[in-house]
Amino acid sequence: MATSARAARKAKVVFVCTECGADTPKWAGKCPACGAWNSLQETVEATPAATSHRYASLAGSSPVQSLSDVQAREMTRVPTGIGEFDRVLGGGLVEGGVILIGGDPGVGKSTLLLQAMAALAQQTKVLYVTGEESAEQVALRARRLGVPTEGVDLLAEIRLESINQALLTHKPSVVVIDSIQTVYSDQLTAAPGSVSQVRECAAQLTRLAKQSGTSMIFIGHVTKDGTLAGPRVLEHIVDTVLYFEGDTHSSFRMVRAFKNRFGAVNELGVFAMTEKGLKGVSNPSALFLSQHSQTVAGSCVMATQEGTRPLLVEIQALVDTAHVPNPRRLSVGLESSRLAMLLAVMHRHAGVVTYDQDVFVNAVGGVKITEPAADLAVLLAILSSLNNRPLPRGLVVFGEIGLAGEIRPAPRGQERLREAAKLGFSIALIPKSNAPRQAVEGLEIWAVDRVEDAVERLRNL
């Protein structure tokens, strides 16, 4: 009886939600915490004796102290040798920092990190832990990419305890875990990739990174919706979250920072996939601008801001007569929820009617624009396509549009204007609040504060 009681306590079954990480003692079709359907998976809790030492504090106990008495020091950064990757990280890797990078299968996550590790091996001790590929497969990729392999330590292992022992023995400065979903701990009976295994392994590796000062990079899987697989707490415990974007059929890739405790968020790194791996693109604006031999209707160039970098992106719109009772509204690379709002503002304040038209909007080059400063460019592209009248050559636009028809200023307007002038644009239609005090050489400024003023200005050309 005592043996069976101990076994029952040891093998306590719970059901964990794959969406939010909440657990419940009984299975249900709907998670009681977040409301997700069919997201509860059976797992086995570890015994208290096995978990007591794993939840120890990252630092020893300390008395309460004043924040003004705490001596803060600047974090030293280690450049990875890949300029665009360093830009997204905020200048390089930080001692003890933990990075999570996710993306679609085949987008280039392992390729980028293998190149970075080969460059870092020339200046520090690195370790590449592969759980999805064998050591021979990684060696073949390195040979195909032509990267130097001297100094790159490789470990083909998915058992957490073995990985921890290797880290304590070899004491590397930078570690890559490829991928965190393949790692499992003996102290849990759940399968690798389950919520409990991912959460436990990530927590233990993060704890080890903070204690030893090792920079650690996790490669993470994504779901069919494009979000990182596993519990949401995975993104909370790491210091930096990066997303690898780009169509696998295209040669261009983008790495975007969504969280960074040691740098700016929303930074964008642009890469080109070549036979020798990923190469940084020094002038990404050229990727997002179509080369038209002559001006075309429905095309408008906007100046957007990605972190600290201004980019010029072409916005294309196609307006066509609807042949169904409900006209279609479709946007690619832009916020679809703002498209209907902009069409209503055009009708209310500029008298432009599109209720019987299909409207399609696209950001060229596969870039995703989330800032509202794209509103004015989208509106003018739609107007140009509707009237079948091209916008003036050399025109660049930015500005946010409010429901009252006002054109609101965009942050860092001067940097956007300087980037446009550097690339040869001659006219800038911008919010009046962004009008520069001093003239920008080679750039004529058209400052407007209302939607109807912008529409009227273009009609009179």
C-alpha cells in the first residue's frame, strides 16, 4: 500500500494548455484560463523532491537597498561578425543574455547562427548544440557555406542534463541550442516539445546562462499561425525575442526584434540568401522599390521607420469595379483593419466613393509595415488607382490619418526626409507638423494638415 501511494504521488497527471501554459487536473475541451479549444495536453508533474532544487533563486539572498545605491555598469557587447544581425541585437551579444529566434522551417535560422558561430569562434569559445541534425549534417552545411570550422565545438545532444554538464565542463562564452523544442529533461516524463518540457528546459538553461555569464541563443519552432510554439512564458523569461521573416521562395530574409532588454525593439535586419549563406543588405530600400520605366497608377513610395533605420517602401494599390454584392478589401504587408477606416475617411472628408469597388493594397518586397504613418501613402495609392492617374515622379509620402480627417505627424520625420533625399526623391508630401525648419537640399516639401488638402493638391497637378 505504501509503495502504491508513493507511485501515485510520483505520477500525478495534469493537463496543460499549449496556448497559455495553465494546468488543470481534468481534461476539458476548452481551457478554463484562456478559452482556447482542444489545447489541453496530458502531462505528468514532477515530484516535489525533484523540483525543489531547480527553483532556487538566480542570486543569493540580499537585503533591501536603495536603487540609487546600486552601481550599474555598462554591458559589454561581443559583435557576431554579421552587421545586420548585430543591428537587430542592439550592437552584439551581451554576457549572460538569452536570445530566442523563431521562424518558418527552411527560412535560414540554423544557417545564420552557424555563420555567426563560425565568426565568433575566431575571438571566443563557442558551442553549437544540435538536436535536430546529426554532427555530420551540420558539418556538411558548414562545408557548403564555406565557413571556417576551426574553434567551433559541436554537441549532438537533446538530453538537458548532458547539455548542462557539457556547459559546465567546457565553459563556452556563446552557446546555440538548435532547437529548444527538441531538448528534454529526465526529471519530467512528458515528451520533448510539450509545454512542461519546453518551459522547464528553457528555465534551467536560462538560469545557467545568468549564473555563468554565457550568452545563449535558442532556436524556436513556430506554429502554423507564425507564432512561437510552446508556452508564452518562453518569451517572457528570455532577454531578446527575434522573428525570422521572409518567403522561402524569395532570396530575401528579414530578422525583426520584438523584445530586447539590451537594445531597441522593432529593429530590422535585411539579408539576401546566397549559395554561401546569408549576406547582409547594406541598402534595403532598394529591395522595396520597384523599378518602373515610367510612372504607373496605384503606386506610392512611403518613408517608414524600422527601429533606428529609415526605409523607403513602395505601396501599391489596385481599385477595380466589384462584381459581387460585397466588395473585397485585401491588404498584404499592412494592417488590414486600417484599410476600411481609410476608405471611410476618404469618403467622409474627401468625397471619394469606393463602396462599389474592390480594393487591394500591397507593400512591395514582402516587408510588413505596422506603423500608422503608412496611412497617407495607402490613401494616395488608392486614389491614384481609382482615377487611373500616376502620382508625380520622385514623390515620397508619410503621415498618419485620424478619423476627423487630420494628418498627424510621424516620429523621426527629419531622418525619413534625409533618407528620401539621399535616394534621389525630389518631392515630399508630409504632415505640416513634420515640416523641417531648414530646407532639405534637393527636396521640395509639400506640408498638409488635412486629407482634403492632400487630395486637392494632387488634383491640381
